[in-house]
Amino acid sequence: MSEPHEAGLLRRMLRRAHGVFVRQRPAPTFADPDYRRKAIEAMHLAGGILDRHGVVFWLDFGTALGLAREQDLIRHDSDIDLGLLAETWKPECAEQLRAAGFELYPHACSAEIAARFMGGVAPPGPISYGMRRLGAAVDLCIYFAGSGVGVRGDSRFFIQWECKGVYEFPARMVEDTRMADFLGRGWRVPSDLEGYLTHAFGPDWRTPRRNCGYPCFVSVR
């Protein structure tokens, strides 16, 4: 084996080993003060951009749970969750978020999801965005209008990023919001916050757990 070939092989092996290390390295959590600070900064910055563009959004899932249960971010959580109404999202928001230093990872709708939950018509844009700024993660969960796939009456749902199913709520549960102070500014939250959390996490949402089920999840299969 020639020396250049050996060197190239070694470089490829090192890159592969580094990739495995990166994938296996645990994600930082809000227990890390520096990561928590960066996450709150990213949360405030994203919220300000969405506000300026008239996007209707609220504290969602784990972030709403932290507000209600701990009045803080949950220590073992690792991302900020913001829900928003699909019809209020504007493409220029993505441009503004990128300009503010966010890396955006848009997720597309699958044909299977569109067929079961959306009358066969996939939305023209992303179904959600994973975002990072200075390493801190913020998820934008885009809620589409539905016709009661898993709940009675009109519903709102957002699509799991791998398109394995949807997280579905009665429409009023996320469309009716109120303001709440959290981490230095006012945020929209579901008006019936306890009802929302019970629907999302189950009746024992007040009990801290690292791994919890989602009663609101409806599988595509």
C-alpha cells in the first residue's frame, strides 16, 4: 500500500470515528448553565422575529410543561418548543431567522401523512423546522387544521418530523391562548394549560419523568 493511499485511508477512518463520536455524544440539557443561557437567548430572539411578522405562536410541549410544573425550563430537556398556526407562518420568517444566526432544518411532509391526515394534499412548505443557534435547539411545530382524525370535532395537529404520525389536539385547545410571564418576557400559552398538558402528556404530567408517552399521538399506520 502506497504512503499517500495509507494516509488517505487513515484520514477516512478518523473522520468515520469522529462521526460515530459526534452521533453518540449526549445532547446538552438545560442543567448546563451555559447551554440554558444560549437556549433562552435563542428563544427570545426567535419569539421576537415571529412577533414582528404576525405569526400566532405559543409555548408548546416540554417548554409549556416547564412553565406549568417548574416555572423554568426542565433540567433534563434539551430544546425549546414553540407551536404556531400554519396559516400565520410566512416564508420571510425563515429568512429573518437565518439572518439572526439560526441554522434551519426544514422537514417535509410524506405522501402517506398527506393521504391519511390532509385529504391527499401535502402542504406547500415545511411541516416543521428544527433550528439551532450557537448550538441551542429550538423546534418550530407547525399546527395544521384537521377534521378530527383522532379527536371528536375539529382538530389541530402537527406532524412528527419523521412522518410516523401526528400529535393531535382539539382545535380550541391551541387556538385559544392567554399571556403568561416566563423567563423574562410574556408568551402565549394555551388558555386551558392544564387541559392541554393532560391531553399531551396524560393525567400525571405533574410527576417528573424522563421518558413519557404522548396520548395525543396518532400513528400513520
